[in-house]
Amino acid sequence: MPSHAPDHPDPLERERTHLAASRAALRAMRADVEALDLKDVTANWVNAEALQHQVDERIKALADLADTPLFFGRLDYLHAPGAEAAEGAEGEQFYIGRRHVHDADGDPMVIDWRAPVSQPFYQASKKAPMDVGLRRRFGYTGGELTAYEDEALTDPSEAEHASKLLQAEIERPRVGPMRDIVATIQPEQDEIVRAGIGGTVCVQGAPGTGKTAVGLHRVAYLLYAHRERLARSGTLVIGPNRSFLHYIEQVLPALGELQVGQATVDDLVAHVEVRGADDADAAGIKGDARMAEVLRRAVRSHVTLPTEPCVVVRGSRRWRVPAYELEEMVRELLDRDIRYGAAREALPQRIAHAVLVRMEQSGEAPDDRVQDAVARNPAVKAAVKAIWPPVDPAKLVLRLLSDPDFLAEQADGILDADEQKTILWAKPARSVKSAKWSPADAVLIDEATDLVERTHSLGHVVLDEAQDLSPMQYRAVGRRCTTGSATILGDIAQGTTPWATATWEEALTHLGKSGAAVEELTQGFRVPREVIAYASRLLPAIAPGLSEATSIREAAGDFSVRAVDAAALDSAVIAACREALGHEGSIGLIAADARIPVLADALDAAGLAYLSPGEETSAEARLTLVPATLAKGLEYDYVVLDEPAAVVDGEPDERTGLRRLYVALTRAVSGLTVVHAAALPERLAA
């Protein structure tokens, strides 16, 4: 890479000059695209609109974000990458950044972090320098380059040491939405990020190990390496709730990727309006994988074996297909187990083909147009409607949940009588529109919809907080990537639903991705050492098979546990919030859902402004009041945790409650204050 910085005695000034030149080059790249004249280059207005959209997206991708470093590292190669190492061969310098930038001659000034030549920035070490002589990291304040740090990978006299700039970037206070980690990706994370598109990867990640960021950066990498393929098939990030998706929505645009969809599982299955809720028992049964077979039976139960022949009249001739031959066609389609709708479309063509065979036997010479005409004949249409009638998935599920006899017939040998009674509606709805559908009902409708018509498959799907999904929800996600791959992210210890998965192998089977690689991340970058050690006391009770997380954070973090009288609890929590607000960064006050109204009143009385989850923090508004049920996936510089016993008691069983508490304890980046009046759970009190 040619140097665009004039010789200067101060190395930092040379790097600043290169940064200024790179920003100017990026502006020129954007100006070139904005100046494109698209008149008379397309055949019609549709093509013109499509091309203009592509140009507009390119302009957005070339935006220069003032507070985002254009490059964060530099690699000095010993030899030209890809060339044979030879004595006297001259190496090159490459600046590593979030996107590619070139000068007016097309020479690179910044290399995209996803390019193969950038990989040693994340992977090289003294043991395996990967032909890199020097790795330089840059430090920024705002958008200004203020420091650099060199690591001589081939100098035996220099000991390997932790990067202070890397540590500072990891520990930098968080205000606003989640940011990318492109400057701090670690070798074990990079291996996952750059895994091939052909296979599904499952990441078991302890709190603070960066699993969400790894998943998002993997999407960005795959879009870079397989852009045309994924542009055709699409990519999707699935998160647990809207607050979470809002929190992560700026990561991919900061990396130059604007075309990735975001959704919750509820969004995927929104075939009906959800206005109701199930109790834990009913939701558990509806989410059980056995319901897939119940639905399959229910859909196929609409098929009726024919007892009458089909007689087609064409002109003066009558062509008769006997009932036994129609039955053979129906049984063959049933045995093939193809989707209900596809079989229904195939049946008239089968009947028409049988008629054409008879025409040919009588000396006629029909062609394909005649077969299509016969397939549309009223007699054939009537026969198909009687044998293989259309099925409305929502009406089917409505009948299953309303009609005890129909459910008993379809669930025979699958669900016992008590389970059937549990999922039946106490008051059957009159119609699909008036029914008070629950989230679990919507998933059943999605399964039935796929049994009728194939669900569109995407090229790649990222599923975060996957441990909380039911088997039927896994199936719903799996349908969206049957011909594509997936990145599955989660932590078994953070499973807080009654149906939370016990093992990743089980989850992958329901997703249709059995045999996928399971990678475990245990090295934490976000949660301070003392905090993760305290939270990990719960692991033997909530996930005995998991490894305890460690933290690379040099700072132990601010950590305290304060016991107070019940009468002083609210005031002690407010005091802890005031202390936290004395620090730089975001503050999260996490409490059991039942305690949120009380604490909201206390904050109002104290004159402390606060946000709700999903609202963006800023320098003026840094405190967020977070119900424990919405804390998963979020992070704050300082966390005040109110009454741990109330968090545990807010769940239907102790294990789920302790898992919810584990989540709440591990949201802190710099400090955690636990305030309690009731006794702490036994493992924390020890």
C-alpha cells in the first residue's frame, strides 16, 4: 500500500496525515457515486428505479462517521502478501479499517477488516507471526487519532504483553446503542466470524464473551465474502425482543452493511394478531415438538379417498377415470409426503394425464395445452375440491384448540388426555379474527402454514438468545434457513423460559441443523472479574455442565453488596443510582418486574430522570429502569440490582429464578451494586 503521508519526524503526525488523506479519499469516493448520471442507461423505469436504489445504498455505505475511526490498526508485512518469501523482498504496510478506501488511482488506503490480508491483525502472535513484522494499534478520542502502540511480532527480545489500547477500548464507557467490536476481535472470536458459509455454527457464550457481537460481525463477514449469493437469498438477525433489536441495530450499518433484516420470533410467525397468553403448562405443551406431528395429521385429515369416478366431457366425448385409479393417485401423493398445497396442485395434473392417456389410446394426439385444459375442467376441479380441499392454517389450529373430538383424533397416541385438556380453550372462539391467540398459537399456525406451502428460505440467519426458544419455535426459525446456514448464539445458563433448551445438540436437531459445530466462548471482555466470579457462584445450580467464565479485564470493577432494612430499601436503591451517575457511562437499574412501579415512583420523587429499555441513552439521559425479564442481551456501564430475592421469586420455579438473577448480575461493564433487604439466595450468601 503506497504511503499518502509525507515524511514527518513525528510518527503520530504521519498517521494523522494518512487518516486525513483517507477521509478525503472516502469523500471523493462518495462524490463520484453521487455524480453518476443514470439517464439513458437503463431499458425501462423499473430498471432505472432498481439501479437508483443501488446507488442510494452505496452512497449511504460510503458515509464518513465522524466519531468512528476510519482505521484502527496497521500491519507491516515482512514480504508482499501472497508472494514467496525471498531474501531482500520488500514488505508492505496495510491500514486495517471498517471499510475499503482507495485513492484516485485505485490504490488502497484502508483495507476492509474482512479481507484475507487483514486476518493477521486478529490472528498473528509471536508464536505464529503470519509474516507480519509489526502490528500497530491506534487509539482515538472521539474521531481524533491520539495514540498508537506497536507490537513487534518477530523481535525475540520483546516480550509478549497485553495491549493497553486494546484494554482501554474494551473498557471504554458505553452510551447509546451497542457498538461494533471490529477493533478488538480476539483470535477465538475471529475463527467463528470467518467460518465458512456452508455450515451452521452454534456459539455457547458466557456473559460478556461477545457472542452477540461475534454473530453480527459474522454476518458482515459473510456479506463481504459471499455478497452476490446473499443478496439474492437474504440475511436475517433474530433477537428476543424489540428492545434488544433496537440496541444492536447500529452495529451492521457502522460496518457498512445496510441490507440485513431484523426480527423477533413473534414477527416471523405473525399470521394472526396475538392478544392472549397461555399459562406455563399450556405454552410448554404447545411448544413441544410433538405438536408438529399433531398438526401434520390434522392437515392430512382433510384428504378424502374418492369413491366416485371423475368423468370429463370434451366435445362429444366423455372420458372416465375410475375411483380406484383416483385413489391410487391420492395414495401416491400421500406416500410422497409432499406439502399439502403442492400435492393439491399436482392432483389435477395427474387426473388430466390419465385422461390424455385414454385420448391417445383412442387415436387422438393431444398436447400439453390439452392436458392443461383438462386440468381446469369443471369436473376435475370438483373432484379435486372433494378429495383434497383447501386448508386454511389458522382455521385448522382454531379447530384443534376448540374441538375436543378433533384434537383427540389427531393427538391420539401423542398427547395424553390431560395434555389435550390443558391446551384446549375453555371458551372456543367463533372465528379466527375474534380468537385471543397466544404467541404459542401463532407458532402452531406457522407450522401448519409450512405444511400447506413451503416457507421461503434465507441464505443466512443469526439467532441470538437461542436458549429460550421452544422446540416449535426452533422449527419456525429452521424453516427460514432450510437451504441456507445459521449462526446460533446463546448461553444455556441464561435460559429463563420453562421450555429453555437443555443442550445445544437438542436445539440444533429441532432447527434441522443437527451435527453443526458447537463453539464455547468462556473468556469475558465485558463483565469485570469480581462481578463474573460472584455471578458464577450460581452456575452449579443453574447449568452444572458449563465452564465458569473468566475475565480478561485488568480492572476488578466496582462491586459491592449492601444489606439494608426493608423500610430503607427504596431509598438505598436511589442512593446507589446517584452514586452510579457520578461515573461516566450508562446506568441500568434492574429489578423484578413487580418492583418496577414502586421504583419508578421513587425515582420520580427523587427527581431522577430515567428511560425505559429500548430508549437510547445519551449524555443527558443515562439511567434506564429495566424489568429483569427484559434485561437479557443488554449491557450498562454500572448496574444497580434491586432485591435479588424478588427477581428469583418472580419466576415459576427456583432454577428459572436463579437463571434470571444470573442474567441480571452480568449486565454490568464497569461496576455492580446489589441492594437487598430480603436474604440473598443461598449460593450468593455463602
